[in-house]
Amino acid sequence: MKKFFLIVAAALTTFIVEAQPLRDGHFFKTFSDAELTAQAAPEVFSQWFALPEGTEWREVSRQTDDIGMERIEYRQYVSGIEVEYSQVLLHVRDGRVQSANGTVMEQKRTPAKVRHAPLAYKNGTPVDEFGRRLLLIDTDGGYRYATMCISEDGRYKVYHDVETGEELKRVPLMHSANPPEGTAATMKGRSIYSGDLLLNVTQGTDDSYYLYDQQRNIHTLVGAFLPNFSTLFRSGRAFDYFPRHDLTDEDIRTNNSQKITEWYTKVFADLATNNLPHFEEYITDNTAYVPNQSDTWTAYHLKSLTLSDNTIELDEDSYLIVTFRYSLGTVETTTYGLLWSGKKNKTTETIDFAKRNKVIVIPTEGATLIITLVKNIKDEATQTTKEVQQDVEMIPLTFSPDGTVFDAQGQNMKIHAEYEANASTPLADIHWGMGRTVDFYNEKFHRDNYDDQHSPIYNLVYMDDVQRGIISCPLDNAAAIASCKPYPMVYGMGGNLMNPVVELTVMAHEYTHIITDQNAKLEYKGESGALNESFSDIMAISVKKWDNPSYEPWIMGDGLMLEYSNMRNMKNPRMSMDGKDESRRCPGYYQGYNWYDTSDTSRENDNGGVHRNSGVQNRWYFLLCEGESADNSEFVEGGQPYSMTGIGIEKALQIAYRTLMQYATSQAQYADIRLCHLQAAKDLYGDNSPEVEAVAKAWDIVGVTDGSSTGIVEVDASSQLSTLNSQLSEWYTLDGRRISHQPSAISHQLPRGIYVNNGRKVVIK
């Protein structure tokens, strides 16, 4: 039974105050063992925070960790409307609150009341006039009443102001067969990045070997056959997997684009809210295990390719693209592997894939080579050009037993290919790498698969960059569908930038996104999004070093990039992608060199720098593990010398994981996470331990030097309150009344009580 705590019951009448220059609402508070019980804590929230009228707190979860600490989460509601991401976490031992942290909406930051219509309710939930659930969300201009929907392409949660309809923000969402009957077995497979491996598989009753690991419940499947919505509509199977909502058969028959688009949007909203009960069936019914006939994996590696006797006319604005298609039986997919693109003078030259560090693997016989002509056509009316593509050759590839060459005469050109059998395959990397990741989480944290319930793990391979129902994956990327069970992971087979995206750190990184989304739920934009990415990197590099203790580098994606030695460098984030491109460098210091603007959360700006600003915590983790003596001049103007001793990866890993699972909240900023890491270290190693000192020192070095700006401050009435960032301060009473702009006189004017100063609660004793 969930508990409800009503702080103040009142009408939905609030007011706007000017937004503070720094983000308000974040806090971290510690207690003595005997100070506060868990049961009494919600009743004193009103003493900690300047709460708006009509606030209530609802308990949403409880869990107990390995050291006996209980984590209780409360969510804030105002007059029955949920305040998105506003939460308090209590950390309790033996019934006593040890610490509390989170993000809270306060009175001076509440929005104007809803004027357009009285509140309506649907199943007890406040809704707007169209029946959409109301939320209170934080924006640059303070909290606003909003509704949420999913963008048509399924990539974003989009929030609109209830009264004006203005878009307030958008937040990114991203990150077969039934198991074959048979017995557990092992087989040999040659991976792309980790050499020869022993894979845990299933030997079926037909004596074929399948990539199904019974012990770990890992399934590696070809996802190229997942049908899109159009195919599902034509076959009449759409509603076997996805809710019908109000879409009718007549809408489908007449191709009612407006109604179908609305249906798409609702299905993507279901995906974002984990409300697709048949999503797993969609995956298992439409994917396939790749059979192998022996206990050694067979694959074909395309080494080189020559196109000759070209009869296609190419002008200076035209070029060719060479891709291939994978088929299984009579089912054929669209393109999933880019081999080459070039001009006319290149088509008679041999394309050396080994020289390009390009690994192309044809998993079984049944691939089709596709030559596509791309022309830039100029529109004389608009004076603009657009690309027009036309497939000019589609040649099935069959392989001779000696595994050396293939020749074919197409309608427009002759094709000569060289290949090798029994080659490396990305399937081996994925299946083995996910097994190692699961073993790591089990050994280090006693975690049984992502949900600690041994649920199945689905790896989807040979995807293309075309939307397949609600799943897509660019060729140069990997992703976890972390918002909806069964949380499949998808892997691109490489394109212009990357080899197949299946190096060990990739699997560990994506798997961690699923765990993060179910626990801390770090919003994927701005600083919280950078922390989300960084926790995945931290766990990924830890898996890499656990699997190979002699592995010294601190890089993500070793061998993955075509033109660079790494994707991200955790030791020196500014050398990510070798530091060759300034726009690809990551900051190694908070708001230092290469810090990305977090106010611009557009997709073009990396959702507010989530992959770039992650470098700050990445570097913190390296320092905590290994220590370093150097200076910060490479990372920030006016850098200073520093020296610290690391505590080793084993202890650092436990601190990071505990922070992610117990203390991180969805809106956490870097200042919050510093405090969370410190508390996690205290929990594990003691208040004044060397580990706590090392955590603080590493954060100092990367520029996150003080978390008190998000805390609750207690001072004596006789103290000089001007020391509390007084030159920027504005003082408020709990009812929102501003006291003074003259902080030097504050200590002589304010009686004992609770006040708000620069976003902090100040308790004058």
C-alpha cells in the first residue's frame, strides 16, 4: 500500500517569481543516527522546503541494499498534479534516516495557475480538456503546467504548455524465434575485437548450434526481419503486438494518414512509458537465430572488391554506393551494410577493405550485393539540388567451396570479390561480450541480469538504419531500447565512421543504460544526460579491465573507429577521437575547455552535450582509480598543479555503482553527484576514510569543488550570513516574501527560522 502525505491542502492558486541564476531545488542533507525516523520524515519536509500550497508526497518505492541500507523514494504532487522529476530519496538504517537528497519544486518557483479551464479528472488523475494527463515540469522560466506526447518519429518526449500550446522542451528516449529446444553446449567463434572465443550456445535437436545462452538467458538474434508498421497493417498483425487505441479498420483501409499518425504517436508514448505488454512477442515472433552446422562458427569475410566494365554514365555530380543485403530463406531485408562509395575513376580499382580497416562479414550464404547510382539533380525552379538514388545492380552472392573468389556479370558491370571463410564475426563479439557483462554484474554486485530477476536479454543484429516498427539503429551506432521491457539492444554493422559496433565496452555501456533507466532514471539531456552517459562508460571500462586485468588504456571503443584509435578517452577526455577534431573533444574539467552548452538540448547539440560533457565524471573516475600528479592547464584556463593517490578500481567501482543505484536522481547535476559519491563512500568505508578524501580530491581536480550550493545550510544567528554567496543572494521567507537585497545587514535582521537564500534552505538556529 502506497503512503500519501498531504502537506497543505489548498486550491490551485500559485504565483510566478523570477527564475534564479542557478538551478534551484537540488539538495543533500545528512543526519545523526538518532535524529529522524523514516516514518516521521515526510512530516518535516515542509520544514526543509518552501513548498507550494496543495503539496503532497507519495511514496513510490522501497528497496534494501547489500549493506542493509533502505532507500525510500517519494514523489511530489501539487493539487494532485505530479511534479515531474521532483523527488526525495531517504536513506535509512535501522529505521533512522541517515541522509536525504533529491530535487524539489519550491513555492517561489511555482507557475501561474491554470486559467483556461477548471481541472478535470480521468481515473482520479488531473487531465486537460482533451483528456491528457497534466504534469508540472521545470523549464528555464520556472515550472509550467504541461502535457506530454511522443514525437512522430518516436525519438522524443515532447512537452507542451497546457494553456498556450507552446512546446516547452523535448527529451530524447533513446538508448525471432522462441528459444530452440536443445542442450547447453559451447562452440568456437572468431570475434572481430577479442580473437578466438568459446561461446555458450544451445545445440538444437536438429544438431545445429544457436546463439542462445541458457545459463545467462542471453539471445543473439537477427533483427533484420522485424516488420515495419506498413507490413504489419497489410498482414493484419499490427494489433497482435501494439494497442489499437482508437484506430479503426476503416482508417487502415482508407489510409487515413492523420489517424494513423496519431496512432503512431500513441504507440511511441506506450513505448516511453513501458506500456507495451506484447513488445517481447513482436521481437521473438519476427527475429531468428542464425543456425551453424558445426561447433566452429562459419562466416565469410569480404576482403576486397573490384567493379569493372562499367556501362553506367557518371557525371561530376554522381557517384556509386556499394552495399549488401542479407536474406534468410525467402525473406529479404533492406540494406544493412555500406561497403563503399565513390566516383567513376574509382570503379575499376580494387577496393581493399583490410586497408580501410573495414570488416564486412556475410553471416551465411544468401547475401545480395547492391550497386546504387546516386545522382544530384538540380531543380531549375528553386535552384536547389537533391540526391536521387537508383539501384542498378542486385547480384546474389554464392560462394565456392575453396573460399577464395567470386565473379559475376551484372547488367551494368562485372564484379570480382575476394573473401575468406571461417572469418571473424560480430555475432561472436556480441554474444560473448554480453555474457561477460552479465558475469561482471553478477560477480561485483550480485545482480542477476538487468532486473535482478534473470529476465531474457535480447541482442538484435544485422539491423539497418530504417525504422522497423518502433526499433531502429544507424549502421554507425548501437542502442538500448531502455524504456520498455524486454529492453532489446541493437548493434549497427558499421558504415562510413565505424567497424561493426560490437566491441566489449559497447555491450557493457548499452546494458548499463537499461539498469540506469530502471533506477536513477537520469534524464537524457544536459548535465543529467552527461552523467547518464558517464555511468555507462564507467561500467563499460570496468568490465573491460575486469575481463583483461592487463588492459591499461582508458578508452571506449578500442579498434571501433575507422579513422581514430578511440571513441572516448576517460583519462584525457580532450583526446577523445585522438583530439583531431575540436568538436569531438570532451571536457576534462567542469565548464572548462570543450564544455558543451547545456542550455541548447537540441539533437544537433548532442542533447545538451550528453556524450561530450560526460568527460568530466569519466576523468573523475580515472583519477579515483589510479591517481595522478600533473596540472590542469590542458583542461581549464589557469590550471593548477595537483597530486592525488588513487584507491584502486575495485573500491572506486563500488562507490560509483552505489551512487547510481541508491543516490542519483533523475535531474541530478554534477554538484549533486559529488555529494552522492561522498555519501556512498561514507556508507562503504566510513566518514573520515581515505576513500572519502580521495572522492573529494578527484572532484576538486575536475572542477566540481563544492556541492553546498544544492544543500540545506544550518547557521547560528550570530554568524555572518554574508559568507553564504551573499553578493548574489536574495532572501525569502517560506511564504515567498522577499526580505532584502542588502545581505550585509541580514544577520542583524532575521530572527531564528527557515529561509530561502539563492536556492538553498538556510536554517538560522
